[in-house]
Amino acid sequence: MSFLRRVAGRSLRDRVRSSVTREELSRVEPLLLHIERSQLRWLGHLFRMPPGRLPREVFQACPTGRRPREDPGHAGETMSLGWPGNASGSPRKSWRKCLGSVLANHPLCFSLVCLKGIKINGRCLLADPVRKSYYAASEDCNNMGGIISAPTSSDENDQLRDYIRQTIGADEQIWLGIIDMVTEGTWVDQTGVTITYKNWDTSNYRSPQPDGGKSQNCAVLSVASNGKWFDENCRDEKPSICQFNIV
């Protein structure tokens, strides 16, 4: 805060509240908020990793017992995670608990997302009705710790369709979190995994979806077409659904 006071040309003798100084320096973000947002971006990156990646496996690991007391003669050395359950020392606090405290105090914490949105198969979905290109929608969602939603079953697709109808509109199309930019015709989700569930519109037998070739590498879900998928140009502007895994 002393730095901000110097920027504002003030000292403690001026007896001006810190909140007033911050407000006047409107674009100066509190350090803790900046750290929390960085942690949420990291968490979103972690969730987008495919299964088997070491950082994700470490995050999901749950060592039990208590951390052993450090030997004064080996201070600072890394301790094994395989400590015995009856060892003395302070209880282990996992990264999930640390991030849980951040999420609990963050304006876009997952519990609030579920209250504002809908919970489907252990994931929280939140509608973003603002029309954006696929790239902008994906970036905004990633910055909040989520990914653009992509149904993995017929039941999820139907629930997503109904949620869009209620929150965005009955005639809308929303971006799906799948693309075929790397290899034409091979659709992958935002973790890079090839999708197994597909719901392309094939009602036009002369030109079944996807039919856009290399000019249409993104996909949308159409409520008006009963939840069927269509490929579209990624630069088009459409609403989206941001998906958050529950920690």
C-alpha cells in the first residue's frame, strides 16, 4: 500500500483511507485478487489436461496421515509422501483445500456457478448469452477456470438443450467445446481428446453435417433443431456455455 500512496503522491500524514487511494487509482488490482485469478487460471489449465498427465495425477492424489516432523539435521530437505499414519507433525493441507478456500471467496466460485447455472453429471454449467467468436468465448471461459461445454452423452445433450432454451432462447445456437482444426474431420474436445459422442444433424441426406470443410472448424448446438449439431465458422459470434468441474 505504501507504493500506491507514493504513486498517488500521499503519505500517512494525509490521513486518507487506503480504499480511497485504490479507488482513485482505478486500474490497480489488489495483489490477492490477482493471485486468486492466477490460481483459477492454473486450475482451469489443470482440468483441461488429458487423464494421465503428471500434474493432474498429483493434484488428484490424496496422501493420508500426518506429515512427519522435520529432522533438525536435515532442514529443508524434501520428505517422502509415504509417511506412516501415526507419524507426528502437522496435518497435511492439500492443494485442493487451498484452492477450495480461494473458490469459496471468489465471486465466480463453483458453488455460485451451480446456483446460477445448472449441475449436470458432476459439472457446473453457466450460460454466457453475450455473442462472441469461438476464440473469445473460449478465452473468457478459460480465464474463469472453465472450458466450453461439450456433451458426452444423449442425456447430457438433452439437458444442455433444455438449459439453453430456458436461459438464452428457443431459437439460439451456442458454441460447443469441440473443434477439428488440427485434422479435418477429427473432432476433439478442449483437452485434445477425440470425442466419442456425436449428434450431428443428418436430416439433409444430400449434405449431412458436418459439411463446411476447412472453412468451418467449430461446432454449435441448435435448440431450434432439437439439440442437433452443426459445423460453423469459428469467427461467427454466438452465445456459449462455460463448464466447470466440481472440485
